[in-house]
Amino acid sequence: MVPYPYSEQMSARASTRYSAIIDGVSTSWWVFDSDPGASTIVMVHGFRGDHHGLQLFADALPEYRVIIPDLPGFGESGSWANGDITADRFGAWLRAFLAHTGSTDATVLGHSFGTIVVANGLRGHRTQAIILVNPISQRALSGPNRLMTAVASGWYQLAGILPEKIGNALLSLPLSVRIMSELLVKSRTSSLRNWIHQQHALYFSRYSDRQSLIGAYTVSISHDVSEYAPDIEAPVLLITADKDEITPIAAQRRVHRLFSDATLVVLDGVGHLVHYEKPVETAVAVRSFLAKH
């Protein structure tokens, strides 16, 4: 595997894998331990990713104990037996996961699709901080890439009605994964671009079954953080990017105003792959925010 180009800025941390049935789902998660008494951050990855996508955040925040689960339907986790995939079900699973791991009072961080899961699951009375990285702050079908979203929706629909073997082959087509990767990466550094493309090739098609994948995709384009923001009482950090084509800055500023207590940080020169392209800068923002909360 190509090493992360900026590995000199942080050391890779060892982790321990755990698994259990949580909210009816065979769930796998990884714990990155720190010094005794360290505060905990639970991190929730984005659509089609798994825990690998947020490991750089764990590496960049060594003073925290970090827990990263694979969401239902992705990575090494299973999915719900009846295939009923909704935003509320992801939110309920997250609350059950936090209770199972003794992390109810932990800081919770979500990236991309993970921000929908976190915002849905943590509405209501809560004092511990929430961190939303590249938040989905407007629905994809009304955003600047709505044409591309419509094409992607047709692609997922087609994959769902084709014979299973052909449908799965379409969903994990290496060319489509590479096109997505090329569109999202903003860095001009060839070593970093190649590393990101490799990460997507390795981990972007590790889903449990196509029904769960298509269900999660439907959730991802049918909901956004703005739905839940007015009902979130916890202090929130929004880490956004000036070149994010999934949710532009104007929409991020609008959703920022919907929270009762939120801080907005904008990272320059990066898009929707903050977790890959600027993990150290993200860690600085997280560290500064948590020092105040």
C-alpha cells in the first residue's frame, strides 16, 4: 500500500477491533486507545466508506481515545434483516451504539453522510459537543450537482433491478469509483492524489448487500443536516471546505444559523475529502473547539 504522503506529521495508531449485535445489526468497531483518563471521540464515516476513512483523524488526535464503527451495511458490519433503511433507523442505531460502548457522553464526529446520521441521532437534550465535517447541509437533488445526482440515482435504480450478480458488478465498477475519486479530490500533489484513489479503490465498495447500499444512498440524497439543526441543543462545530461541491459554502452558512450554538470553520483549498486532504488542519480545529467545550 502507498504510504500516506504526509505521515511525518503524525504517527499511525494501533487499534483493537470489537464486534457485537447492536440494534439488530452485527456491528464492528475499532478503538484507538490513549492515556488513561483520556476523553473519547466517536467518529462516524461517510457513504460507501468504512472506518478506514477516518483513521487519519484518529492519528492526528493522539490525546483522545477514538472509537470508529463501520456503519450498518458497510465495511465489516451487517445490516438490518428486513432491509428497512431510513435516516431515523441510522440515528437509533447510533444512540444504541453509544450506549453499548459507554460513550453516551462522548464527543461525536460525523463526516459527510455521517453528519446526517449524527444530526438525526443526537437531537434533543445533550451537552457534549458534536462535530460535523463536510456536513450535508442541503439535499443533493437541489444542490449545484443535482444533474450528477440524478444520473447517480438512475444508476443505483438500474443496479437494483438487474440480476443480483450484474447489479453488484455495476455498483462496484472500478471505473465509476475512480471517476468519483477524480471529481472529489482537489489536491494537485500527485502522491496524495494517488493515495486517495487507492483508498477509494480498496474501501469504497465494501458493503454488505446491494439493498442496504441503495437504501443508504436514498437516505443520503433525501435528508440533510438542516432538518435536524433546530432540535440540536449541544454545542456544534461545523468544519467545511471552500471547494466542497457536494454542499457549497452558502448552504453551510445557512445551516450554521439554524443551530442554537454552533461554530463554523472553513478550510481553504479543499473539497469534500477533508478527512484525506487536511486531517491535521481538521485536528487543529477540533482541538481548539473542544478546549472551549
